[in-house]
Amino acid sequence: MSNGTDRPSSGPPGRRRPRMGQWPVGLITTRWPRPATTGLVLSVLLVVAAACGGPSHPAPGSTTTSTTTTSPTTTGASSSPWSRPSPVVGADRPIAALSCPSTTFCMALNSADTAYRYDGTSWSSPLPVTPASPAPTPPTADISCTSPTFCAAVPGGNEVVLWDGLSWVRPQTLGGAQGLQALACANGAFCVTVDGVGDAYFYDGSWSSAVNAWGGPSSISCLGSTFCMATAGGTAQWNGRDWSQPQDVDTSGQLDTVSCTSPTFCVAADSVGNVLTWNGSSWSPPQPVDPVPVGGAVADNGITAVSCVGSTFCVAVDNGGRALTFDGTTWSKPSDIDDRNAVVAVSCPTTSFCLAVDKLGRVLTYR
């Protein structure tokens, strides 16, 4: 999802989901004492010899102190813009999704219908999303925020809940929905969520009845009420009236995530390390940017989430605990940021700040 909202795909890494429409990222320094005149001449000669490559010897009777100076060693961890993963204090279940509309406001949702708010420095105490007890089996959860006073969450099943800046309010079960899978919000208070059989529901002050889409999506990104892009087996676009028929633009892998920043720029990524770019009228061919790591499993290069800011900055994360960035022209090489633990979600509100979460529910910060 866009606007800083990106979540993991459902289903095991590397397995293709049913396509839309088919459902049902050394100097040695020498300290000389004050010499006598003769010693001074000898010292000068020796320094000149050393500068010319000859052997260096202390002047007779002098005291020497040897100090080796080396350049500081730079490691991947110390030079990485990513922090080490750390748990969200108080979270008793792994974080399933997160959304950051700004650097000082993020909301994370776990698989037990509990949210946690981030203020740029620390996490809040648990914020129950629904009054009912969570389902015994962790549901598919998703969240999307547009400001500190508006978020929508799909905590699992067919229920949607809104955040008003103080608490989670107005839980509602969408009639006829069959397993809500993905959610995206934009433009203040516009949202869309789609279920497993391709029924879409829109929010613009109230939730609409079902609108036919094209199968259960893995990810949705919206810019407003007239532009959304969804991915699953293919890509489908919402134009404010209806969904386009899915395009099977990637035959090599399962499209699992998408992020759009304008009607002429989206990035989608798949389960085998490819990215595709939307230019407003068509998708580019799949571009391999995330190869299988040395010694890693085949599915480790599956890109689980992508988040873009404009058309010159994107971050993608993968099943192998790696991240890669896009500068508008090229993608960086993947770098390990989580000791090969899968990173399952990422959200970037600016080019200098992102949050990501791994499969253990730990959060990583990009600065």
C-alpha cells in the first residue's frame, strides 16, 4: 500500500497465489628531544632520507615513541542506515502491519487485534482495536493511516475499525464480505478494502456496499477516490467508477506488493526478486533486483513489501532479511539488515525515515 502503508503478502513465500480473476527489497611518528647543533643536522638528514624511501633511524641518544595510526574500520552494521531490530515493548504477538503517515506518527497492528502508536521516539501502551477477543487463529491484518487523527484497520475477518486520534472507534462488519485481505487509505479519509473473492468496499464517511473487483489482492495502493492499484496474480486499476480487468504483467513470480505516489508512478514487486514500474499507461517488464543470497533459500529473495516517496525514493524488503533502495534510476544491492530474518512490512513517510518490521515482530528504523 502507498502513503507509507505496506504490508506482507499472505501465503507462504514463493508460492503463487491464484491470479486475479481466477480466484474461486603505518604511519610511524618519531618524537625527537631538542638536539644539539650536530644532532640537529643528523636528524634533518635522517628525516630527508626517510621521506625519500630510505630506512629511518633515530638520532644517537634520542628517545623514540612509535604510534601506529590506522583508518577506522567500517562494517556493514555501523555504516547501515538501519537500526538493529528491537521489540515493541508490550507487544505480545508479532506485528502484522504498520503505517507511517509522518516521522512522528506511526501505527502498528498485531495479529491479536491490538495496535501500538509510535511518536517518533517511543511506542505507546497497547491500544485494543476491537472489544471482542481476538480469533484463535491469527487473522490477516492490515492498517492504513493518513494522519495522526485518521487510520483504518482490518483486524481480521470482515470487520473494519477507524482511529479518531484518541482511540479506535466505529467497528463495523461489512455485510457480504468474505475475508478482507488488503486495505489502503488516502486523501484524508478515503479508504478501500477488498476481500478474498474480489468484492471491494469504499469508505468516504461511511462504508459502501460491495463493488465487484477481480479476486483477492495481496496489496492495494491508493492516491484518492479516483486512483488505486491492486496486485495479486496481476494488476488492476480503480478509476473512480470500476476496476480494470487484471493485467498479467509478471509471468515469473507472484506480485505481492505495490506502492504508488502518482497516477504515473507505481512500483510493484514479486516473489522472485523482480520489480516493475508503472508509467501511467503500462508496466515495465519485470526487472531482477534482488537475487537469491549466497547460502540462502530459494524464497529468500521474495520481496514482501515496498514503500515509495515520490518517484526518486523507494525501499523494498524481502524474505531474507534484506533491504534495497531505489534512487529514481537504479536499485541498490540488497543489504542484510536483520540477520536473515524475513522483513515483512515497511513504511516510509519521507526519504530519510522508514519503519520496517520483521517476522518476529521487531521493528527496524531507517534514518
